Amino acid sequence: TRVVNHIHDVSFRAFPELIGWRDRIFLKFLIPRSLRRADRIVTPTQFTKDEVVRYYATDPEKIVVIHNALSADFAKESVTDKQTVREKYQLPERYILSVGTLQPRKNIPLLIRAFAVVQKRLPDMSLVIVGNRQGHHVDTAIERVLTELALGKSVVFPGYIDETDLPSVIRGAAVFAFPSLYEGFGIPLLEAFSQGVPVVASDIPCLREVAGPAARYFVSGSADASVASCAEKLYTLLTDNEQKMRGVSLGRGRLS
């Protein structure tokens, strides 16, 4: 039997300290064996291909890069208007949006800290974080930062969003933020581009490969310099319409 193995990322090797120990043990034994067994390996980016070769000494000729794509819900025009989903999920009028799991590698505490800086200059702005707060391996630092900064109702966790509503939730955002420390592709970038929303992303190779010049990048990490860099990029897209429209135009171009 021929076997094709799809590897989305190897974050568990690059940042093992951000992965639960049970997951590390499981993946430590599963991944090398599955890579050896596979007749062909598919990765979503050249970055992930290079990482597989780097960490597992896999023959690069065995690996094929096939980019991810938008789901059908994003490829078609959404029928749900922004006001309807705003009322359904009790979303604020103006918001920065983040969508994804709340695991440590997603770097959500940094985004919250950067938002706190932005809000001092734009007090009417909110931050909406779509993700399961009771999900697997949630970053416990999120709650600590929220308590420390006392941001109150300006940070909104709407919980589960219906797949058919998500395009409209994204379309209603002023800026889409993607602060991950590590990714294998970054489908949310394409989702934001498809809805005409400008993107601020961490400056890591994978996201550069996916978004190219369409995103505004900030210094990756969790230090004060990264927070300041993220806040600056967010503020620019929230206040500079020319920069915003340039990002929207370039973003749509990344989808073709």
C-alpha cells in the first residue's frame, strides 16, 4: 500500500517547551516512523518542507509542497451581514480580531499587551479573540495578562463561531492580527485577505511565505520590543487609510 503523509508543521520540535508533555511523547514516536514509512510527504509551505528535512533528515526529493486554500465558506460571497453577526455574538463596533486556538505558540498574551498600548490612543477600539478558552492546552498566561492589565470588557471572547458566520465576523474587523511564534502555513491570513481586512502578523518565515508584502510584520517574540512593534503596526493600519487599502489590495492578490 502506498502511503502519503501530510505534515502541517513541526512546532513540537521547534518549540517543545510550548507543547504539552503528553503530546511531545506521542509525536516523538509517531512522526519519525510515519515519515520513514511514507512514499510521499506533503507540506503546505517550503518552510515546513525545510523544517522536516532539518529535524528528521528526510530526503527533500520525497517531499512535495502543496499550498493550503480557503474553505468553500470563504471562497463564496457570505450571505450573513456584519450587523447580524455583531448582534448574534455581541461584538463591539470597532475591533481588532484574532482567530485560532489559544495554545502558547499562538502568542495571544503579546497581542493583548499590544492592544492595551493601542487602546490608550484609540479608546473606542476593542479586541475580539475567537477561540476555545477551555480547549486543549490553552495558554494559562492569557488569564494572567487579562487580570494584570484590567482591560475589562474591551477584550471580548465570543466563543464558538458558526463556520458560516466566520467570514462576516472577519469582515467586520478593522484589522486582523496573527501574532504566532510558529506556524506551518497560516490559513487565517487567507481568510482575512478574502474579506478585505488588513493583516498584522509576526515576522516569521512561514507567514512571510504566505502573505508576502500584503501583511504588516512586527518583531516576533514576547519581549517589550515585540509588544511595541506589534502595537505600532496595529495603530498604523487603524489610522492610516492609505496603508490599510494597500494591504487589502495586496491581500486579495495573494489569493490568486
